[in-house]
Amino acid sequence: MLRPFLAACTIAFTAPAAMAACATDGEITAFVDSYLAKAPAQALSPGGSMQDALCSQAKLALAMEPIMGPVVGYKAGLTSKPAQDRFGATEPVRGLLFQNMMLEDGATLDAPWGAIPMVEADLVLVVADEAINGAITPTEALAHISAVRPFIELPDLTLAKDQPFTPETITAMGVGTRLGVLGAPVPVEDPAEMARMLEEMSVTMRDAAGGVLVQAPGRAVLGNPVNAVLWLRSKGVEFKPGDLISVGSFGPLFPPRAGKGGVSVTYEGLPGDPVVEVFFKQ
């Protein structure tokens, strides 16, 4: 079932006087057609406000649910200063996660899986209960997170070369949601200790030959990856038990060819130094 907040957002965001740059039904249909064809798309809400962009995102989510399955969580993007500087952003952006995008560790994909497919080292937090909505620190939030899951996101930058790539158009298109590979859950047993480990861990993405593509500390994402939860809350997101939260990339995004047949991400410093892998057919 589609979450009530999406329907509510669509109703609230489609008032013509308030949402002049919210995508029309025709623009949403054209975007979905491009998405299905894995072809470059026209931007949604170009020149609009962030409110316009969120309106377009909500309408797009309604159209995407029959294809991608129900919304299962949220994602934060542009969570590092270099990423924000690249796109003229002053804070992160938010998107949605869908059930059918989630693949299991070791998945093999045909490339390309989108119009402009990319690979990034990410991490997912699993919400345990609604009390997380009252948290104000990473440790408090982790008391209401059941597990940390390694995550390789496989986003699609989607937009045609002549289209504006701004925080608003990134938000309107759902922050590049396409696919992702989930590793085994790491239970949160001691919230304070997990907060420390997440900040101090070393995240390394390697290509299939073992070459390092990304190496960054956990603090590269907003000082602590759990701050992505607190930022999403500050924007009005209400979490529910079982929600998945993608915290954002620990380093640059790469095209799949950089993986030389696949990538792995290791989280050294988390219990067991977990690893998640994905393979690409050549």
C-alpha cells in the first residue's frame, strides 16, 4: 500500500497558485517513460523552489510505485561538502527508497542499469521503532535503530546533458533512485559504542581487481552517518519501524566501468569488518 504521506503530499503540493513549478502529469509520464527506457530524461521542476521539487518527487513516487514497489525508506544525498559544492547546495537533499530496488549481497547486474548508471559506497540504517523521531543525537537515534547494513547504491543520474543539475532537480527526480545492494545486518547492541564506530570506521570501495576507488572515514558523511537521520527528521520526515535510511555516499560516485567487473565495500571498524559486493557483466 502506498504510504499516506505520499498521497497527502501530492494533494498539498498540487495547488496551482502555490506550486507553479510542480511537474505536470504529462511531465511525470514522460520522465517515467525515460526511466523505463533507461534513456536520458528531461528535468522536473527546473527553476522551481525546493517545495516545488518535493511536490514533483511525491507525484513521481506515486507513478513509480507500480514499477518499483512500495516506499521502504528514505535516502539523504549530497551529504559531503565537496558534493554540495559541486551542485551549489548548502545542505543535503532527500529522496525515497523503493522495495524493488533492493538487491542482495553478491548480486550480478547487466550494465548499464540506467541512463547514467553510477556506483557509490553507502550505508543503510534500519529503524526499530517510532521513538527515533524524538532523538537529537546520534547515540539517541541509534537506541532506536535495530541494525546497520552495508550498502552499495547504484543510482542513475538520469538527466540529459542539456538539463540543469541542481539541488532542486536532483530532489525532484528522487535523488537518482535506481538500485542498491544490501549486505548482512550488523545489530546495534550498544548505541554509544556504535556511534563511535560509525564515526571512526574506514570505508573502502575497491574494484574487482582490488584497486582502491574510495577510502574515507565514517565522519565523511555529515560528521557521523547517523546525522543523516537527524537531518531528515529536521525536514519533517517521520520514520516508522522497518524503514531503511540510506545515509549518502562516503566518497565520489563512479561509472560501472571503473569497477572492472564489480566493486566491494569494506567497513573496517564495524563488528566483523563487514563487506558487501556487486558484480557487473562485461
